[in-house]
Amino acid sequence: MNNLIARAKELLENKIVQVIVGYEAGPTGVARPAFITNPAKADLLIYDERCVQNLAVYLTKPEVRNLGKMAIVATLPVMRSIMMLISEQQIFADNIIVLGVSSDGSLLDIADIKVMQAYIEKSDLGNPVKDRALLVELNKLSKEERFAYWQKELSKCIKCYACRQACPLCYCTRCTVEVNQPQWIPVQSNTHGNMEWHILRAMHLAGRCISCGECGRACPVGIPCHLLTMQLADEVHNYFKVYAGTSEKMSSVLSTFEPNDKESFII
Amino acid sequence: MSDFEPKVVAFVCNWCTYAGADLTGTSRIKYASNVKIIRFPCTGRIDFMLLLKAFANGADGIIVSGCHPNDCHYTSGNFHAKRRWIMFKELMDFMGVDMNRITFSWVSAAEGAKWADVVNTTVTRLREMGPYVSYRDLVNKSVEEEVKNE
Amino acid sequence: METSRKLIRKQSLEKLYNQLSATRKVYAPVIADDKQVEFKYNPGFAEVTFEHIRSTLSVKNIAFPKVENLFLYSNGKTESTITDIDLNKIPEVVLWGSHPCDNAAFDALRSIFEWDIKDEFFSKRMEKLVVIGLSCHLSDAYCFCTSVGLAPNSSKGSDILLSPLHNGDYQADILTEKGASIVNSFSELFESTSGEEVVLTTVKQKFDHEKVTSKLNGAFEHPFWVENSLRCIGCGACAYVCPTCACFDIQDETRGKNGKRYRSWDSCGFSMFTLHTSGHNPRNVQSARWRQRIMHKFSYMPDRNQSLGCVGCGRCSSGCPVDMNIAEQLEALQNI
């Protein structure tokens, strides 16, 4: 952590970046995003097990971008999000400095995109362990039980769209749910409409989701909606042998194809 | 259940399956009349949301069909569609939606007989499965949710 | 009416609940499978919790449902017919065990829905509502009722307010005619008070709301808003869990010839909330939307509705995915 603070100070003092996007402790003790522009305030930065939010969501936020060139405290999911955002041409690699942190909290030396790519490639890119276990449990259920499970969960949804807003890859300025000619997703919250919304969200993230689990964490009513995109991340790997966010040149799975893609259900 | 006739919506591409279905007719091949065909420019245009809307509006089954791989009028629309269908199928399976109610097929403009076969097997299967009650219940229950305070 | 104070034994409280629950809809808090506190209609008494700090969602939906039909229509060849909603079908509901902050929120909602023209849907639901509140003996770091002029045992908005005693019995303050009529129908369950002291939590005052209101007057262009909303991701979680947020969207949904016009919760935090048809958006950045949220609750509402738009329940802060802590921000605002 001291290394992180020292590095942040150095970057700000030498005017290499104008803002550090990292974590600070809020008044109730939870870690939350911090935007440090003044080197004297770099001491506020923390990094520990509480720091789980995917900060990459701020890379595309206009008001944060307006602050100038930024350095971002990046765990593995953040680095993978950055990779996706670069490959989808939402950000330029030259405009950000990555302050990589490893899972044990030590500062990594991520000099450029190549180094970041190498780090990502040697990491475990599957879903987080506890979510893997949940997925196994759900996949053991019968179809009817799964249908009932998701109905029960999605009936809680209040359509606050925290799942969408918290996701670094849901950066569209106008989401499909805001299109009303035709109205694809009902504005009101009801179980069926909520299910359509979560199917739409998961499909739009298929092959793009980097398994950070931020959507599920953001949900104020505790719907494990991250399992939907994580299941698809698994399937993407099963079918196409790729993980999202591993290369700046990779196009997402659903915007490309191989002529010999294998499936067994089309007659 | 013996007199149950499933409602089937078929989403087909203009260039192959629609022409194939036309050939079925001109060849005087009979097939189940349960199917309502909706013509699209290409399978690449068949949004998964349309399939959901079909179920929501009372379809018991769905057929999605287009040109064989390498035959797409727009070169690659069906390859993209294939990937999307793979993902859609897996997601629907995971959420417990009955994927036996959706038939995906490749039917070319020359395969009038295959189209009749695709429709007939789908309809026969759906007749055995009965109406898609669980999805309809979900939709109806959702309509009632709005007024539960009354 | 003159308020009165009675005692209700623990066993009698169970009887009261069961008898109310047998004859009408009772909306009471339970702890769900996933440990979240939610209000349910007529749960068994054993399920009802008396040990919760706050439910995940507020109870405003009892008066202002998340979705509510306004009328139904049917389109003919040349003309349409409109069917009004039969408001008399709205049932009597007893709200059980909601805390003073949530109950006070009904007054704030009333100041909006009955500000000028009375919203007949809201008014009817309020008319059919009896509130049996429960004073708080638990609180956490997110609570700040004392900063907005309330307290763990405020009676505002309650018809009967129960407050726990050390021995497990409850003190019952009968505050309105509605409350009195319930007590009268179950008078055998209530005893005269023993004067024992109630168990209450203490909530530290974090700011002075009057000072905040006066500071906000003239703080519209202050850099505070941008600086403190950088981490806001623009979801609607705060507005949807808030007991006093009253914004709604109106939509028509048609199927074939028939349709309905309904209203559903909306949030000023959404980027498209103020988008004009022309494409112009007067609140086009998140800082402007965050400012609106605070201004509306602490400046515009006191000014126009003579009511604060906040009851200090802390839901917006505890439910926020990025810890936009409203009490902390208001504390800072009174010193800008």
C-alpha cells in the first residue's frame, strides 16, 4: 500500500497524470472509489480485501475523463476490463496508466499494454471460485427448478439498473431498455419483464463479460445476476476457447465467427 | 390434450428458408398448418428478443431457420447467427426455459421437403409436450403483480 | 384527538397480530432466506421480526406502489373506451412494525401527492392504511433520523406507536382516531401503563438540517457537486429504496385492442430522466443529477412543501453500490 501511495504521489507531482482513480475508506468503513487530484491527498488511498469494486467503470465516465489523464488502481478484473475497452475502442491505451495490484495487494510494474497482457495471460481467468460453486449447484437443478429459482430471484428486481451502471462494459449512452419504439423491455418492474431485461443484459455481455461480479455486488436487493453473465463466460470458453479481456486486438465472440464453429442442435 | 394444436412461430430468412417453404408449397407437399412464418432479410437479423416476444405472446414453439453455412446471401449473417444461437440456447437452458420448444435449422431454397419435415417434427413434438403453460403463467402472473395491492 | 398511552403484554401483542391478520391485510417485516428484511402480507407471527434495523426496500409501496394502473382502455374502430380503476377495491391494510422514519415518510409523500391537486390513488391508499409503528432499539452507522428532526421514537405518521420495554412487553401510544378504533376493538389486550421506561437506541446527530437548507440556497454552482459525485454511477438504487422519493413515469402498454396506462417508479439519477424530445438535456451530467437529488430533498421541498424530503433512514447510503453516503455529504454541505 505504501508503494501504491508513493507511486501515486510521484505521478501527480510530476504531472504525468492529473487524477488517480483508486480506493479510499468511507465513514462507515467500506471501501469506495476515490479520485485523487492533489498529491497531498494521496495518503487517503487504500488497498485491502475490502477493495472489490471494478473501477474500470469510471474510465468511460465523462466527468472523470474531464479531469485529464488518469492512473487507475487495477486488480485483474480491472485490467481485463481495460483490455476490453481498448479492444472496443472506448479508451486509448496511451491515455491511462495502470497501477496494477496483485491478489496479495502488492504493486505490480505494469509498464505498458504488453506487460499487462502477459500478466493477464498467466492469471486464472475462470470465474471466481465462490461463483463457480454456485454455478455448479444451479446447473445440478432440473430445468423446472432453475426456472422457478430465477423467477423467484427476478421478482425482486426493482429495475434500478444498478447492474448495468456498475458494469464497465455497459457503457452505451442509450441502452436498449431506453428504446421505446418498439418497447423491447417493459418500463415497469414485473417478473416477466425483469427476466427479459436480465436475458438481454446477459446476451449483450456474452463474450464480453470478464467475470468481475460487479453487477451482482451492486444489486441493492441481492439478485445474483452476475451468475447469468458468468455462466455465459463459461460457455464462451467451452465453445470458443477464449476468455474475454485478454488481448487489445480481440474482437468479442459474438461479433466474429469461425466457419467451423461447432454446435449440435441445428438440424 | 389430444385436441391440442400448438401455435408455432417460424423466424426464417428471405433467401433460403422462405424460398424453401415456397418450394414446399409449389411442390404440393402438405405440412402442419400450425406454423406462422415471419420473413427476415437474414438470420443475422433475428434478434433473440423476438423469440422471447413470441413466447410472451402465446407461442408454444418456435422455429428459427436460414441458409446453410457458406450459403448466406450476405456471406456471413448465418455464421454470426449461429454463435448467437449457441449463446442464447445456453443462457435459456441455464434460466430454465424449455429449449425443446425451439427448433434451429438450416433449410435451403431447394429443400422444400426438408422444410415440411422440420415443421412436422416440431409440431408433433410440441403436440406431445402440450401448451407452454409455465411461460404463460409467468406472463400472466406478472400482469397480476401490478394490481396485487388492490 | 388526545393521545393516550397503554401497555400491551408480549402475549397480547401476538394475539393482536393474529386477530388483525385473520380479518385484514397486515403488511409486516420478515427476514427472508437471503437475510434481507422485507415486508410481506400476513406472515405468521413467528416469522415477523422485531429485531430489524431497516428493510431493504422502504414501505412506501403501500401508498405508492412500484407499478400502479391509472386506467384501462380499449380501442374500437372509431372510438376508444376508458375504464377507470375502482379505487374502492383498495383494501384496508395494517402496516405493522415499520420504524418511525418510514412512518414519517408518509407525511413527506403526502406533501407531494396532496400538494395541490390531490392524487386520488395515493389519498385512497392512505385513507385505507393504519400504521402500527415500532420504535427503534437498534440502529447502525447509516441511521441519521436525529439530524432531520426525527428520533427513534417519533410518532409522526403512526396511528399506534409500539415501543419496547425491558421485560419484552410494549408501550403503545395511541395517536389517531384510526389507532384508537383498533385499540377499542381489542381493548381486552391493552392494559394501563406501568410507567416503565422504554428501550431506545441513540442516534448521533450528524448535521443540522436547517443549516443545510440555508446553505443550499446559493450553492447551485458550487464545485462541491462535481467533486462529490464523481463516484456516482447513475443507477436508481437510492431513489427506489428511498421512502420519500415520489418521482414516477407514466407509460401506455397496449396488447391488441386493449391497453392500460400505468405509472411506475422513476429516478432523477437516470441520465435520461430530463432528456427533452429536442435532444437537449438540462441535467446532462451526473453531478447535476446528484445535486438535484439533494436540492430537492433539502431545499426545494422545505421551500415549497413545508416538509423535508428525507427521514434519515439511511437506505440510500446502505444500498448504494459506491457508498454515496448522503449524511456525510450533508455534514460537509453545512460547512461549505
